[in-house]
Amino acid sequence: MSEPLPPRPRTVAPTRPPHVRAGHLRRSRRSVLDDIAAPRSASLDFDRIVGKLVHQLLADTLDTARELSPSALVDLLYPQAAALVAQEGVRGRRQAVETRITSLASHYVQRLAPPSFVAYLGAEQTLGAGRIDLTYEHPTLGIFFDELKTWKNPRLLLDDATVAQLDRFVRGSATYGSACAGVRLLPVSALADARLHRPDGVVAPLTATALSPVALRQQQHALIAAGGDLAVLPEMEAAA
């Protein structure tokens, strides 16, 4: 008589902790915008999408935004950031993305954008073989451009793609001749590395130039004190 077969082991379905609902599990799956412990490619996708929407938000609001108080600025930016995120079809962490876009745009307006005496000419204008973020005209220094980098990782500041992009922009700015002051590279996560790339190829720390945010604010104050007399600017620019 043959021996009886051993009992078949029970198959136990995977379980989740009793306090976690299935809906929460679905919502908590990492999206392309969740860069917490994400692979490098997902993190870069996050930065690219955020950067694109920050540039678009600034392009749509900058003329008005430069005149607002910080609280009024957020009231202006956040609803439009939310609309851009919805239009982009972002899935997962939408509120966090909206907040980050608003924060970056607000930071640029309050700390980096030129004061109102510098004319804003537009966004995404063709320069060389590319499109640069923002274009301005200083009343005595001429036209200059802002290239805003919103990456969280400052090591990406001068990767090969960025260097090539800046080279194209600088060559394009040279076509303006003496009317162009250059390209301001503004990495939000590493502002100590902000630079001015001049049309002649010279690269200078932005803080040492007349186009640094601090120097431009000082020029604004001097203009107000002088009743708008532009004659006060060349002396300040020479001292920068």
C-alpha cells in the first residue's frame, strides 16, 4: 500500500497592513514626478517638466508679477501654476508640483528678475539655434538674456548639454553687437555659480557685474533718488 501524499501547502495571498487601503496603495505608486529615491532618469524627467512649467508661468505673468508684494505674488502665481499642471496632465503629487512651480517662479521674481526700470521684452525668443527663457533691455547696458535652471542637482549645472546650449546662445547674442550685454545663467539650486556669459566669450561671476541682482536693485534705488535721471547709471556700472 502506497504512503499517503503529504498535504499540499496553502497558498497565502499577499496582504497589506490592515490600516492601508487599496486606494492608498494605488495613489502612493511613484509617478514620473516623484523624485524621492527615484532613478536618475525619473529625477531628470521631474526637473524638465518643472522647469518647462516654471518658464511658462513666468512668461505669462512677469510684467504684472514684478509690481506685486510677496503675498499678492503668490495669489497670482499659484492658481495659474495649478492650471498649467492640469494642462500638462501631471499625475501624482500634483499639489507638490504646483507648490514647487509657484515657489521657483516667486523666487525668481523676488530675488533674480531685474527691477521694473529694465524693460521685459518677452519669453522663449529665438537666439542662435535655440530659444532662450527671458529677454530684457537695460536702458544703458542694452539687451541681455536670462537662462533659468531649476534643477535640484547643482552638478547638472555645466553638463555637456548645458555647455553646448550656452555656446549657441552666446554666439546668437553676438549678432546684437555692442547692444548686447550677454546671457545670465541663473541656477536656482546653486546661485553662487550664477554667471554672465558675454558675447565676446568672456565668462564672469554674476555678482561681479552690473547685471547682478544686487547691482540692479542698487541702480533702481539710485534712479528713484535721482528722479529717473539715467546719468547716474554709467558711474554705478563702472564701479560694479
